Amino acid sequence: MDDVFRALADAHRREILDRLREDNGQTLSQLAAPLEMSRQAVAKHLLILEKANLVSSVFRGREKLHYLNPVPLHELSRRWIKPFESARLETLHQLKTKLEKD
């Protein structure tokens, strides 16, 4: 989980993940083209994302395609977001029940 948080802490890496979410299975050149950084910098960010298991790569011939792996994001959501969401929904339910009784 620490690697996921470290990977998500950088705006460039979040932008790479956004681009993969919009169009999964891109090469390094495709990912680097619209970004204002070198291919080497994008490659370093991809390595960090791969280490965090947020991106997986598959070779297709000579091309290396990068894919978003949503599983760590889902785990992060289940652990850190959903518990707070449940408490909020329970509070709203209690308020609704109280208002309907009055």
C-alpha cells in the first residue's frame, strides 16, 4: 500500500494513469507524446507505477504496451474511502428516520 501512495503522490504519474484509464494499452512513445517531459522521464515514472502494481506491461512484438491495473486502487478505496462513506450513509439514514417520525 505504501508504494501505491508514493506512486499516486506525483501529478505526472496520476496523469499517466488517467491517460491509461482513457486509452489502455499504450506504448511509451504514445504516453510521452502529449506530456511535457522526456521519454526517459516517462519511463522512470512507469517503473514506479509498475513497482506499485498500478501498471502492467505486455510485449506485443517489439512494442511494450502499458495497461492500468485497477486492483490496487480498488483495495485503497475499500480500506480508506468506503469506511468513511458507510458512516456518512448511516448518519443520513438516521436523520431520515428521525425526520419521518416527527
